[in-house]
Amino acid sequence: MQTEVFCGEQDIPEELIGTFLEQNPNCWCAEQDGIIIGSVASWEENGEIHVGRFIVAPEYRGQKIGTRLMAYAFQELFDGGAETLFFEARDSAAAIIRSMGGQCTGEAFAFFRGNVTPMVLKKKSFQNIITDIRL
């Protein structure tokens, strides 16, 4: 699913998809009837917790699956001791992160097909908003 979306929709080279696993990411998945329909990952980079690789299968988009999946992953990361999460988010993910208290830290920049926006989400901001999202 990642190869299909990241390579097909975003023109990210396939070799970059597999090399991501070398960063030992933690992954969360949404599934329906035993089939993975969404995922998000986190990894440590330069002492910071980064979150990305957000994907929802095209036929399941628009149903808030991604929002619930991201909220669940963020809550686990914050419960595990993270104070701040870092992102380079595509427009759809950036909108979700902003809705949970995330802030832009810079201008959007080109990344293959489309743009990404650097963002952060702080634990306190997230906790002030998360009660509105049903996990």
C-alpha cells in the first residue's frame, strides 16, 4: 500500500520506501476485516521523535480513519514520554495535525509531487484538544 500511494500518487522513488525501515520505525495500523487500510510511523532522528509515513487506502479516505489513527499514535507517543513530535506533513496530514493543536514551524517546500510543511505538536496542545476525537 505504501509503495502504491507514495510511488504512484507522490512520485517518491521506490528505493526510498524500503530504506525507511533502516530507521527502525514504530508503526500503527488501522485494519478492517483483517486488511490494513491505514498506517502511520514514528522514528527517532537527532534525539527528536518524528512522525510520518501517514497513509490511508484511497477507498477509505474521508471517513476519519486517519484522524483516529493519528490521534491514537500521538497519544501512545506522549504517554511513552515524548513532549514534542516533529513532522514534515503533506497537506491532508497537516490539516489533521493542526486540528490536534499542531503548529507550522516553517514554509511548505516541494517534496517530489506536492509539498510538505514542517510542523510540531506539543503534548500540552494535544491534550487540550484530544478529548474531541473518538479513538
